[in-house]
Amino acid sequence: MPKVFPAEIRERFLDLVCAGLSLRAAAVEVGVSSGTSVGWWRESGRMELVAAAGAAGGVAGPVPLDDPGGGGPRRRRAVTAQDRASIQTGIRLGHTPAAIAAAIGRDRSVVVRELDRNRSPDGVYHAVVAHRTAAVRRSRPKAFKLAEDPDLCARLEEWMDQGWSPGLIAEVLAVDHRDDHTDRVSHETIYQALYVQARGGLRADLHQQLSCKRRQRVPRSRDRRASSPYKEAFKISQRPAEVADRAVPGHWEGDLIVGTTNGSAIGTLVERTTRFTMLLHLPERHDAASVAQAMIREMRHLPEHLRRSITWDRGVELADYADIQIALNTTLYFCDPHSPWQRGTNENTNRLLRHWFAKGSDLSVHTAADLARVAASLNARPRPTLDLRTPAMALNSLLTQAA
């Protein structure tokens, strides 16, 4: 039956090892076998030890974290809780700072500085108290840079009034003041001055100069999709393979082209196989209800096999997609956020449509008859992808075959 040792002996053994003794030397010191010492050390979950070559009494130390080979230059690293525990044990055993430093693989000055800085008022070094004291000192509050530099704030305000972004400002300052960090500031510091209350330094209304013009910052930790109307919608990755290879007609891609200040819009739909284009007249509004009504009105006349699916962006204009699916007996798929290239056919068609609907123009002036003429003109254009047939010819061929 294995011999049971008191807990005090085991703790004494661990203290000795943490102080720098080898497992064998610590085992001899407390009067246990080598096998027992190895088992205790493994069960404690401590770091691996290596024997210190030439060390008297078999003193060993942990492998230095930043010098695993033992011969290269050490990089500066913070004193760890394990280091402090070893320092405490070494002090209790009467070891010198040099001996303790050798045991933990650090320079003697590190141990001396640690004792000077973090020794308790009673003159005793307590590892746990020292570790907490160092953590508090490390997290000391730091004065906000822009709150103490009105001249820099004035320059930032002038640049932002000219439409410069915080990222551009930070980059320009970094180039102009390569060797002077006092006149440099990061884009994150500027954003904090704009959005964090009581930070001060910049005008309260300066956020209006940002492209997003938000009063508050959108936290990255929040699930921004929680209120999305597309939580239950089909994703583009769920489309059947027949959509990607264009082997089967009846799969459409859609989007809006918008006019000046987003005040007007025209809906566009293009069939992937034939490139046939349909335009949705939205004379007054382009909200979800208006877009759904226009899409149902234009597509309900198509045969059911030619409205198998529709792929759209995640714009709010299609929030009523469920109504469209029911009315047209089709399936709507939605692209990944910020991925318009996933509707490449529709994007290319919208580029062609800009010949008639210039960017920045008022699209509400175009009547339904105007849109019909433009669609007819685009559908009569020969396409190299269709062997110079027109989309109208390709669609008519499909309708004839179905009949």
C-alpha cells in the first residue's frame, strides 16, 4: 500500500521546486522518493523543468519563455505570477536575488526591481499581493490626448470640416510627423473623442462630418442581425446548383438603381439564362410595400417555370419578401452582406441601364411607358454570351418550347 504523506510535506516540496531546486534535490530535502516527486509535480500542472548545467546541488529552473534555446538574447517580458511565487519561496528559503533569478531564468535586476517595487509595507514579499499591485499599477488611468492639445483639435476639426475621414487624418499625421509622436493621433482616438461621452476636445456636432453621420457608435459586440427581416430567409448559398450553371431558365436577379439623394428609384430584374430584363416602375416610393407590389404586378404574367427563384441584395426594400414568394409561388434568396458581386448578371445589367438613367439624376421623371421602351431596347440588343442572339429572342424561344 503506497505511503501517504502529509499535505505540508507536499506543499514544502512544491515550494522548493518553485524556488529552483531540481525534482531530485527537492525530493531528498523532504524525504520522498523520486517517483513520488515526479508524480506530485505532474499532478500540480506546473511547467516543464530543465536541469541547470553545472548548478550546485542540482538546482534547476523553468525553461525561459523567451529563450528556449538558452543561448540567444532574451526579449523583455513581464514578470508572471509563477515568477512571483518562485521569488516568494526563494526569499523564505534565504536565497539571494541572484540565485532566485537564475532559478526562474531571469536577470538579477528583475528580481531586485520586483522586490523594491512590490514588497508589502510590512517588509514581507507576498507573491499574490505583489501580482495584484503590479496589475493595478499597469492599468493606471492615462490622460486623453485630445483633451490636452487644443491646437491638434483645431487642426482635426478643420480637416473634418473639409470632409476628411479619421483614418485619412491619422495617416497624414503619421507621415508628416514620423519622428514626433506628440503630434500624431490614431483614428480610434478621434472616434472616441466624437462618440465617448466626457472625452471632450472636439466639437459636439463634428460627427455630422462623418460619412455615416451617426450620433452614436454601433457596438461591434451586438448582433446587428437580430432585428434583420432576413433572419429566416434563404441565403444565396442555399440556391440549387441549376442556378449557378444557368442550365435551367427562370432564375432572376434583382436590385434597385437609385437617383439623386436616394429620393427616387427603378427596380431591375434580369433572367440569368436569357439576360431578359424587366424594369419596375416606382413613381413615388421605393419602400418594401411598393417594391413588392411592383414586382408581383410585372412577374405574375410569366409562366410558373420562368419564375423559379429571385436573388436580391439585403436592402430593406425587399423586407416583404414573404408576400412576394406567396403571390408568385417562387423562392427568394438573399446575398451575403456587402457582396453585390454575387449578383453579377444584375450588376452588369444595371451598368448598361445607366446609359438611359444617369447617376445622380431624378429617376421619378420617367414614366412606365419610358421604362417599357428602355427595357425593350435593352432586350433587343445582341449579346455575345447568347451567340449574338437578343434576350427577347432567347426568352421567346423558351416560351415557344413550353407551348
